[in-house]
Amino acid sequence: MSKTRALQMLSEQARRARDDAAAAAAGAHRNAERAQQTLDMLSNYLGEHLRRGSTTTAFDPALLRVRDRFTSKLDAAIGEQSLERDRLEQAAEAQREALIARQQRLLAFETLSARRAAAQRTAQHRADQRLTDELAAQASRRAPKGVSNDS
């Protein structure tokens, strides 16, 4: 297998790995966003619950206990959701870093491939130039002496 073919295969593998990492990063970001939306919903619901509770003038002890338990459960749910959101944000950041690493690896292969192609073009250009120079030298040697090519 040629070096060029091997490099093409490595580039293709790196491209697939980058694409997979991009999909994983996008999924992790969506999960973190959904967790934040759930946290916002719970926080808003708690705020509404507390506002409604403050406008109630009834001081029924049983009702107050029920409200306190409900408020405590909402607080606990908000705490758990905050932890879940933080965990998902960390996972999203890790996926983003993995994507960046995969993109850098792909870029390295593409840069190497471009350098090799440029080196091959330069070598081909030099070979073509040598051939042209050799053909010109041969033509010059075959031309009769004293005859100018300028006419």
C-alpha cells in the first residue's frame, strides 16, 4: 500500500471519528439544554407555588404542613435537577473537547496530505523542467553551426 493511500485511509478514519464526535457533542449539548429547561420549569413552578402561598390568608395547620412538604419536595427536586444539569454540562464539555481533538487530528492528516501533494507537484515540476532543459540542449546540439534560430 502506498503512503498516499495509507494517508487517505487515515484521513477518512479521522473524518468519520470527527463526525461521530460531532454527533455525540450535539446530543450531549441537547441533553444539557433539556436538563436546564427542566430546572427552569421546576424553579418557575416553585416561585408560583410560593407566590400563591403568600397570598393565601388561611392558616389551617394541616394545609400549611402539606404546603411545606410540597415546597420541600420541590426544593429537593430542584437540587437533584441542578446536579443532573451540572453532570450533563460536564459531559457536554467533555464531548466538545473530544470533538476538538478529533478535528485537530483530521486537520493534521489533511495538512500532511496537502504538504505531500505540494512536494509531489514540486518534484514533478522539477522533473518536467529537467526534461525541457535536456530537450532544448539536444535540439541546440543538433542545430547546424552558424545558423541562428532567431530568424
